[in-house]
Amino acid sequence: MFDLPRVTTVARENIALAGIEDRVTAQDGDFFRDELPAADLYAVGRILHDWSDEKVAALLRTVFERLPSGGALLIAEKLLNDDAWVRWPLICSR
């Protein structure tokens, strides 16, 4: 996972408690300012609804640019109203 240090500190504790350190790591960073770590799959959950359309577009562009051939983006969001889906651009895998 990739998040701000105050989040990754807690995440590391939970990862250790679950005994999954060999499969899950937490890396400090700000997805608006720092380079995303390399990955075959980027998953964003309950993140996009918190930001303006401009910030969301910038984040999704960054993710798309970091995706390797065959990589994918998984978005898990709760729509806040019935018409919200029309605001989101179509996301496709590379």
C-alpha cells in the first residue's frame, strides 16, 4: 500500500499483526506529489470521491502512465448519488 506516513504507520502494525509481511508492504508517499511505486495492479478504494475532478484526473493520469503493459487499475468507490457515474471517465487497462 502507498499512503501518507501517518497511515502507513498504522498499516504496518496491522500487517504485522496479521502475519502477512511477506505479501504486503506499506510505502510512505503522497500520490499527488511522489512517484508511485511500480506495480502490475493499482487499486484505489474510497479515494476518488474525496477530491475535485481535476485532482482525480491528475491521479488517474499518473496511474495510467505508471502501468506496465498488461497492467490494470481497480477502482472501488461508493457512488454518492445516482448521477455521479456520468462524471467519471472510462478507465481501461493497458
